[in-house]
Amino acid sequence: MPRFDATDCLQTMEQEKVTHAVYVPTMLNMLVNHPAAGDFDLSSIKYIVYGASRGGTGAVSNAIAAAAVSSVISPCNSSPS
């Protein structure tokens, strides 16, 4: 994927049955808030790691609910503000 496209990413995750994914918060927000996100079978996803900047807790909660993932991990959450 030469550049991030939320639709392409959702399609690829569904087709390839991705189990682990790494995103920056902007990408995670784009995926969770994509108008067709609910149309994709993302049940294979077990873990999402995001980093590079702080993500809103809403995005994390939405990602967990939307994909029913086991864990969303951010190394940035333990960094000083």
C-alpha cells in the first residue's frame, strides 16, 4: 500500500485475516470512524498497537468495541505529558 487508505486497509485486514496491527492514532481514528467500518469482518484482529503520538481515549474505546479486539496497546500512554 503506497499510502494509507482506510478503505483499502479495512479490505486487506478482512481478506488477509490480520490478527495484529500497528497504527498511529490518526489511522486508528480513520478506521474506526470509516462509514463502512461495520461492513468488514475484522473478527480476526486480536491486538492493535498504536503509537507515535497520544491517542484519544475515545478512539481506543471505539477500536476495542468495533473490532472486539483483546488489547489495544500504546507505549505513549506511559510517557510524561
